[in-house]
Amino acid sequence: MPATLPATTAAEFKSGMRRLASGVTIITTAHDGQRHGLTATAVASLSADPPQLLVCVNRTAGAHDLIHAGERFCVNVLAQRHRALATRFSTHGVSETERFKAGKWTTLATGAPVLEDALASFDCEVLERVRAASHTIYIGRVVGVRARQSGRPLLYESGNYASLRALRSKMK
């Protein structure tokens, strides 16, 4: 068995992760008449057959316990035009009622809120939960997808929202 190496510091880890540009999403859920949502970049495709994805949600997030109880969530992929909405869903102290006042929301199969003009929305049932450090990794079975054919994705890099054009300019 290999020797256990010391872990890097949280500050070093965060410094490196800030350089990983990611797509911005709003993960939403609904249970017992309540809706919750949060802005997230920790989303990944797990498999195409069967269609599954995973989301990592901090256990202190308001939506965490509702995803856990309701066993459903929707990943809404944001476009550049959704920058203010991403900020709204990531700002502490903004009530869920206020968060959902912006944007037009509908539902697909699970009843989790779907942003009508998202670049893509993945409606999911929770298959598995994995507790990992401060987060829960939710593995979702995709039961519905709504996708647009056009639009520019909203990205997050170095602590700011960005576009592909802006990232290309930084690399020159």
C-alpha cells in the first residue's frame, strides 16, 4: 500500500481550481410545495447510456436538504444573458421567493423548476447519494431534457463570470 502523502492546503487548492473554467448552472428542486435553487459549477456528465449526471451540493446550502428529501433536481445550464440570475441564486440572504421572481420557470417530469430559456435543462431523479467532506454528490437519472440550439454559455473562471471570448482574450 502506498504511503499517504500530505494534502495540499485549502488555499492552494482554491488557487488552482479558480483556473478551471466551468459552465454555470442553477440546480433547482421542489418538495412539499417548496422550491429551492443554487448556482453551481460542480456538475458533470456521468454516463450517456443510461443518461446520468452528478452534482455536488454543499450540505449547508438551502437546497441540499430539499434535494435529499424530494429526491429530484434539475440542472439548468445558463447562457451569458443569465449573469444576473446566477448572481441572484448565489447571493446569501436572498429568499427563495425572491430568487424565483426573476426568469420564467416551468417544470418537466419531476416537478423541479426548469428555467424556460436555459441553454439546456436536465430533469433528474436521485439514484445515489455520496457524502464527501462538506458536500453530497447526487447522482441523477436524467428523465427529461430540454435543449436550445443557440446561445453562448455563461462560464466561471478566476472568481468571475466570463464568456469564451473573454477567456480567449486573457490567453493572448
